[in-house]
Amino acid sequence: MKIIIVGAGRVGASLAESLVSEHNDITLIDPDPTVLADLQDRYDLRTVQGNGILPRVLKDAGAEDADMLVAVTRSDETNLVACRIAASMFNVPRRIARVRSPELAGQAELHGDAGFNVDHVICPEQSVTEHLERLIEFPEALQVLQFAAGRVTLVSVKAFAGGRMVSCPIEDFKKHLPDIDLRVVALFRENQPVAVDGYTLIQPGDEVFCMAATRHIRTVMAELRRLYKPVSKVMIAGGGNIGLRLARALERDYQVKLIESDRRRCDELANQLDSRTLVLHGDATDEDLLADEYVQEVDTFVALTSDDENNIMSSLLAKRMGARRVVSLIQRKVYAELVQGGQIDVAIAPSNATLSELLRHIRRGDVVAVYRLRRGIAEAIEIVVHGDRKSSKVVGRTVEEIGMPKGTVIGGLVRGDEVIMAHHDSRIEPEDHVIIFVENRKLVPSVEKLFQVEVGFI
């Protein structure tokens, strides 16, 4: 697929890296020649220096025969205009724009044929906010991913000594939970994948990926570690777009305190949030402020400022002072990898959340959802199956007959309202939603090819 990416920031660079590795023809547009030169040295892609809304620049990038344009600069206006020009002047078939402003993102009429001709709008702040909400709802989990309109959940949990299933073979889940169908789709020990079958022992410290119907997921998690009491008190450091969105999402059900260092922004936040949310002017790395606000009683501390170092330091300080769980937003993925799982319970790289949303519009086939896992190395994908036994390599066949590539696992199926955990004898039918765990994203093209409808296939 020939794809033009407008914007070589963190999101654009991450997207280019991912798509190049899947053998797409990528052209990257950005005004900064230094950034472009660095990316061209690292990846097999073309670069064009210039402004992505200029017809000359788009033409130089090959817009006349491009399959898709993805505009992910920091400017909403640039992204929207780039899509408009790509549609009206070059007839690029698919156009995706990153839009950060809630007002612009929510205006559907702006994105249609009469507006900016955007096929899909992605909002990074909303993606990150929804991810944070799930982590607060499931405080024991490292990641919480939902599929099939929320009917199926995949959680990543660190196994703790004392859990009923810890130091037991996976097949014992059936004995402990006879009325619940679940699937352990992956297991990592000391950051290395472990082959999973019924005889695999779950050891303390293992990162276990479990899939089950959403209504059962807490019961499944309780087999691997002691469940925390439900979260009631949340403290947020940083009142930017994500901090505001998260406070709004939580304030009805939780006691929320929000710390913001800018006085004027504090006034804006106080006017936009419910009176139950306490907005505090101050520095989240101020030990006296955290002590005065009883951080030791906080169930979840979330650091969401625009400064990675401040987020790391405030999270470490909150943890040391007694906050039960700390979550930190870290822009630089290398920082996130360094601190994840230590004193900081969860480190989130927002580019991964944005990339997950983008990929579901870019993947081949009828892809409903894509999630990046384990620092972007692994993926979980939801694909809708089409065709019949003659035109598809999977329809009418059992999981065992399909022969999935090594390192990939079909975890679950959703057939109408029925949730089915996939086992070796589970048969795939047309229009099933199939949820797949991919240990290494380099395997994704093989999975996509397997699930594509091939007319005339025998």
C-alpha cells in the first residue's frame, strides 16, 4: 500500500516505523530536514521536505497515485486542510486526520464531503483517556483491552505468589473456575515469551495475558493475584487536555483531586469541572503539597503533565509517600520502558495509544480494533471474517485446521451476542469477530494474508 504521512513528530515517526516494517511504500512529509534525514537513515522510506497542505509538496510525495494520506502534525488545521486537498486535487482514496481539539473532533459535518473530506478522525487525548479509565477500573492490571463492543476483555496481569493459579499448570483454571471459559493467550517470563499449553506452569512474576467475557474478567484476575479494594480516590497531576478529560470522566464516580501549576489554567479547570473535583494550584513534585492533600490515602495517582521528568518524579514521590498505585504518562518510549514495572506501576506512551487507533484504519481486511502491547512489540487484533470455505482459508475450519503462524494465537470469537473462547476444535463461521494475539508485530502481514478473502481459492 502506498501511504503518505504528513508530520514527522512522535506519532508520525512511530507510524512510519510500523508501516515500513510491514512492507508498505511510505512517504513522509515534514518541514524539518534534520528530522527527515534521521528517519530516512533509519527506515526504508521516502521523505519530502515542505508543508503538507501545499499541492506542490503533495504532488512531489506521490499523491496522484497514493492509496492513503494520514495527517498527524501537531496542528489540527494543517491535518484537516491536507486531507481536503488530497481529496479534491489528487483524489486520494482514504484520508485520516489527527484532531486534538474536542470541538473540531466532535463536528461530524466538518469531516464529510462538504467539509474537509476526512474519512476517519482520530483524537489522541481521547484514546489515552479511555485507556486510563480502564486502568483505574481494573487497578490490578497492567493493560486492559476490550473487543466486540466491550463484550470481551484481554488483561495483562503480573502473577503474584499466593495467587490460586500461581505455580499451577494452566489447565487447572478449569478446576478452579468450572463455569467460566477463558483463554491464556500469552505468557512472558523475564520479558521473554513462554510457550503456552495446558501444562505450562504460571510462576510468580510472570506477565500473563488472559482473555474472557468481560463479565468474568475480575474473577479470572483473582486467580493470579489478590484483588485490590475498588478505587475511590484519584489524584491527577497536570490539567492539560488529557488531565481535564480524565477528571471529567471520573468525577461522577470517584473523589478526584487535580494539581495544576498554572494559575490561569486552574481557574479554567475549576469552571469546566464539577464542584466535586478539587482543583489545586501547585507543583506535583512538592512533597509538602502532596502530604497536605493526603497522597498516602490515594488509590491511584496519575501524572499527566507535558514534561516526562516531572511525571516520573511526581509518580516516584507519590509512591514513596504511600499512594497505592501510580500511573505516569511518558512521551519518550525509551523512558517508559525503563521505568515500567518498578516503583511506577504503569508507564503509558501516548504515541502507542494513538498508533493503535490509526492502525485499525490502515490494516488490510475488515479490522475492527488493533492494540499495541508490550512496548509496541506485540499486538492484539479483532478481525471480522468474510467469505465461505472456498474463498477463505479460515471459514468453516477449526482453529487447529487453520494452522496459525507460530507466535500467533486465536483467543476468542464473537458470533452475534455469543462470546466463545477459542480452543483447538472451535470452528470459525462467516461474520465471526476473531480476536488474535500476535507475539511480534512482524507476523501481522502473515495473519492478514491468512484472513483475506481470496476469490477462486480452493
